Amino acid sequence: MNRAGVRNKPKRRSPPSRAMSFAFIGAGLIILSGLALLLLTRGSKTAGGEDVQNFAPAVPMSVEFPAPELHLNEMSGAPASLTDYKGQVVLINNWAFWCPPCRAELPELQSYYEKHRADGFTVIGIEAGGELVDVKYHVDLYKLGFPIWLDPQTQALRAFRNGSLPNSYVVDREGTVRLAWTGPINLATLEKHVTPLINEP
């Protein structure tokens, strides 16, 4: 009360300013963005920063049809044909340098190739439409040792009637396509599904 005996009214707190509210919201968004970026980049192991585990591995499907005739060029400009590999088990991988899941699976394919190349197995990476300088950069970056063919007109995508990248097909020693999948693949899945074809008598 004041000296006159009148009760003083409690002072009302002024509401927080609009600028302060926006500041709290902005800070929250920054924190959430940082957490999202951490989750997206966690576990990146490849030279290009991708990890195949960040992409849902595809499951191969059993198929059976004659392998299409493919006549393209290697990076050196030398002509290359799928018929040159008859008698081997061939994994045809359609990829593009600008495609993150394509880049993520390249180290997996390289590891599997190194392990099984002595068993009459090879990988043929067919790059869909990229310039030679860009393809060569990524081949060197990932230290790829298997054949790389250039496909400027995307003939392979049309031959397999599959425009989604990456996609892969496994051709047996008789020239029949036995496995197909769309999406990135990992080493464990390759061992599970492709190795039995390599070991067929």
C-alpha cells in the first residue's frame, strides 16, 4: 500500500519483443539443420564422401533373358563389345558421375571385382552420357580397375529398358542375364547373390 492506504497494482511484465521471438526460432532451426546434416553425413567413407549405407541397398531379382548386344567405346577410345566377354560372368553397372548412389556403390563394386576377378568374373561400368574428363576424374578418384565404357547416347539404358540409375545386370557364362536390380548394391549382397553364379560349374 502507499501512504494513502491504497493498494498498489502489480506491474505487468512487457511481452517479449518480436525480434527476440524470431531469434529463438532462428536458433532452433540452426540446431535442427546441424543435426540433420550430421545424420546425413555420418558414416561417409568413400573418396567422394558417400557411403552406400546411406542409401537403401537394392535386392537383385532373378531374371532370364539373352544379354543385349552392346557395342560402345572404352575411355581410351578403343571399341568394346559385350560379346568379347562370353565365357565370363559379367556384372554390367549403368551409372553416372553426377549420381550420388552411383558413386556410393563404386567402392563396393571395386572390392568385389578385386576379390573375384581371378574366378572368371568382371564388372563393366557403363557411364551414361558424361564427358570423358568427368568420367576419368571419378575413375581416378575411386581407383577403379574394372573396364569403364562411355555411353554418350545412353544405348545401354535403352537396351535394358531401364532409365533409373544406378542399375545393374549379371550375365552368366552362356550370355544369359540372370540377375537385375535398380538402386545401389553393397558387398554383402553381391556375395550372397552373385558369388553362386560365379561358382556354377
